[in-house]
Amino acid sequence: MSTTKKTGADNKGFEGFSEDERAAMKAHSSELKKAARRGGKATAADGDRDILEKIAEMAEDDRVLAEAVHAIIRSAAPDLTPKTWYGMPAYAKDGSVVCFFKPAAKFKSRYATLDFNDGAPLEDGAMWPSAFALKELTPETEARIAALVQQAAG
């Protein structure tokens, strides 16, 4: 009798994490090591530098969006701490990630997203979005991002 847990309609066993998931976990491990080396001395400038390094590695479409989103977030919510999180630009409050930019190429998606974790108070009734697809930035989307980030930052 096999002890492999069968899941899903096709009854295939768990085949492990995807290459993209493993890369994200390695990035997070590296981030934790970097934070430990810095001790409690990490600054917003360190976070900005880390984010800009990650953005520079992105494909052009993602890089253009990420640079603009970074500038919007830093302007709209300067109290959020910039950092990388699983290899993505992220912004934290009191040590917890509030929002992050997920490049399309990272998980071979059709579009980049701006995601908000559950610590971001975006509640609006019984249902509200916590991730927003980004294909391009317009003045309207820039204003919406700024408003969302300000709300998320509390």
C-alpha cells in the first residue's frame, strides 16, 4: 500500500514545489539572512536599495510598472518600510508586509499585480479585492494605487 497522499481529480500524488516556488523560497531565505546580518540596523534606504536591485533584474514591462509603483507607494505612504519579500518589492508596517508588487514574469502570469496582505484594512462590506492586476499606469490608476496604499497603511 502506497503512503503517497493522492490529491485532485486526477489522483496524482504531490509532486513538490514548482521551480518558480522554489526560487521564491530561496529568495526569501536570502532576505532573512540579509536581515539577520544587518541586525536591527536596517534602514528605509537599505530597503529602497534592495527593492531597486530587484526591480533592475525584471523584464522591461515589469520593470517599468515596478519603478512607478515603487515611487507611488514611497510618496503616498512614506511610513511603510520598503523591503523585498520572496524576491518581490514589498512594503511593511511594524514588520509585517502590507502590500507587494508581483511581476508578471515571476510566475509566468499574464499581468503584474499589486497585492495586499490581510493586515491591510481594505474592508468594504462583505467582499473586497486584495490583489489588483496591472497592465499599464494611467493617472487614474496611479491615483487609485496611492489611495489604496494610504488606506492599507492605516
